[in-house]
Amino acid sequence: MSLEHINSVYFIGIGGIGMSALARYFNANKKQVAGYDKTQTEITEGLVSLGIDIHFEDAIENIESGFLNTESTLVVYTPAVPKNHVELNYFLDNGYQVLKRSEVLGLITEHTFCLAVAGTHGKTTTTSILGHLMYECNVPLTAFLGGISENYDSNLILNGTEVSVVEADEFDRSFLRLSPNMACITSMDADHLDIYGEADALNESFKDFSERIKPSGKLFVKNGLPLKGITYGIEDDSDYTVQNIKIENGTYVFDVKTPKTILENLQFNLPGRHNLSNALIALAMAVEYGCPHQQLVKALASYKGVKRRFTYHIKTDNLVFIDDYAHHPEEINAVHQAVREMYPNKKVLAVFQPHLYSRTRDFIDDFAKSLSQFDELILLDIYPARELPIEGVTSAWLLGKIDNENKQLVSKKHLLEQVRKSDAQIILTIGAGDIGEQVKYIKKAFTIAS
């Protein structure tokens, strides 16, 4: 189908991070945009400030008449919406054009030069770095991000329509809707087993994605992954590799060896080797696209990060408070490595909210191992998101497996009280659920105390 004849776009689940980027895109392109979400958030408030009408009750009568034309209205929904959703079923039953978010993203990008970032970890940060680098090099691009960029205070970067930069999501096999000119795969760790069943099926899906790249296109893979392409890595023999790493005042300073030259004295402000790897692959893709080296070096140094990706909320000599979206054992390991590298010999309190019953069940021992590394641990109840409870899968079960004497299971109601009792110099909040809503209360409590 074509999007040319579409006058209005209605979103079911408009407050989702990927959905809201599409809403911003269509709004910027002068389409009439509205939508439903179950919860009012900062994201929905931002959309309302753009003139987008949003309601929070699932009812047909809340939909404006301008969105009830079957010929000129496109309905976009997220797979997280329950199957008994009243509005979704109304549109499905009455002949409307109804597409998943991933299908719409495929339509938008199919006639652009598309750079896609895939992988079970690092997608959002890598996509936002790549979008920033190319924006600073004045590439005529639209970048769809899976998080809010600190540089642009948005999950959409608009500078033209010839080039697209997108996060290629493996959940629900969404990335198989894309046909990129360039793509990278950052990691292929087991995840989303509620969708794939087993790791081999996930790996096969990444292989299928790699075959979606257009003829004469380029695939970039992290060194060690079982796919052929341009390789990248840290201090190894990859086609693109980081060398001579130093940390100066909390900033990475390093060189990058490319297949043709060496870029010297690059600076990057995000902590953690995983973020250094994300920066490297974004740089490699921008280099292969043809961006000028010196502009890329300058742009990388100005990159500020993504909200809820190792985001500092307090940073003093006596106390550091960091919030991160990590929700997989490997991501927790990456956060732990970054904290220990930047703050050696300091006591670290981690507050973790597990995300999904199925993920907690599938990786229970890996979660226990990764969480045992912190000096002190507070565990919240599992955030269900799209799932119903699974018998026996609880935070108490996870807590019992964690090898740490300083651990406790706490309700959100008593979280602030327990955090304030700690004498840790580093406080981390970790998770992909609604734990981010607790950040402002923790920050306020310690700011007032100081």
C-alpha cells in the first residue's frame, strides 16, 4: 500500500516509544494525528503539546469523526495491545487499513536509503548515536529512535527524507519488515523466548534479517557473531576496532582503526565498554556512508546520550545516582562493568525491577548471577507489561537465588524509605517497567537532604 492518500493516522498505544516517534513523524508531515493510550505519561504530554489529540479510555465515542473515514485513515497499533481492545476490533471489523508499527516503518523507509540497527542489546543507543552523527554531518535524514535523545529531547530526528535511520526490533520479528541498505547486528543473546521459543529460532531470525539487506548493501556484525559482514570490536582484529583506550575525567579517549586509516583522539562521554562498542559501530556505518571524518570526530564528542540509558540524576563527590533501562542479564552486567570502571572501590546499591514473567523465568539463574555482583540489592515486584502472571514466577523466587547478603524485596510504597537507609555512594535504578517513575522521588529526597 501507499501512504500518499492517507490524510489521518490513528494510533492505538500512541504513548509507546516507537509509536510516538511515528506519531511525531506524521504530525510533522502535516497528517491529522490522534490516538489512544491507557496511561498519561511525559511522552503523551509531549504529543499533546504538538496539538495531537489523545484520550485514555478505550471507547469508540472518544474517536473524532475525522478519523472514521475508511478510505483516508490509517490505523497503527502496537502488538502490546490486548486482543479484546474495543477500538482495535472496531477498526478491524469495519474495513479500515490497520497495520502494525513495524509495517508502517517498513513503508516509510522502503524508498529511502535506510540504515538499520539490530541486536538484542544496544539498539537504542547505537541508533541515536548514528542519527546524531549523520545529523551533524548534515545528511538529509529522518531517524526513528527507541528512546528520548538527550541532544534533541525527542525520539525523532528530522533533517530531510532521503535517508532513514531506524531501530530494527527483533521482538515479534518486526525487523523483517525492513529492507535496509546498511544494517548492523550488535548482539544475538537469547531474549524474547515468549515469541521465539528457543535461542536457535531467534538466531535464525537474525539470519533472515541479514538477508533482507538490499543488493550491494552492507552488513556490519560484532566480531564473534555467526554471520559474515564487516566486523567491529574493541582492541581486536576487526575491520573497525577501538585502540589505545584511556579514561580522562570520566570521558573515553581512544583511536579507531578503519580498513583505510586511523582516526585519532576521539572522545566519547558515555561510560561502559558496551557504549564504546555502540559508538564504534555507529561511527563505522557513518564512515561507510561517506560522512567526513573530522565532522564525525567532532559530532561523537558532542553526543549526550539517551534518557534512561546510564542517565545521571545526581553526580557529586559524595553521591552518584544513575538510572538505566537494563532489563536483561547481559545488560545488567554491562551496567555493572561501567559503574565499577568509573567508580572503583565505591559501594553500589542496585534497585532492580524485573520486566516480564516469561523473561524472569527464562533467565532466572542469569539474573541471579548478574544481580549478585552489586554490594547491595533492592528487588521490586515483576512488572508484567503485556503478560499475565505465571505460577511460581515471582521476585521472591529470584531473590532466593541471588548470592548477596545485602538483599531485600521491597514494595514501591516503601522503596524510598529503604533507599535512604543505605550508605552506598552509588545508587542505580534498573529496569524497563515503571521503575523510571520512581527516579524523581529518589532524586528529590537526596537533593533536599544535601
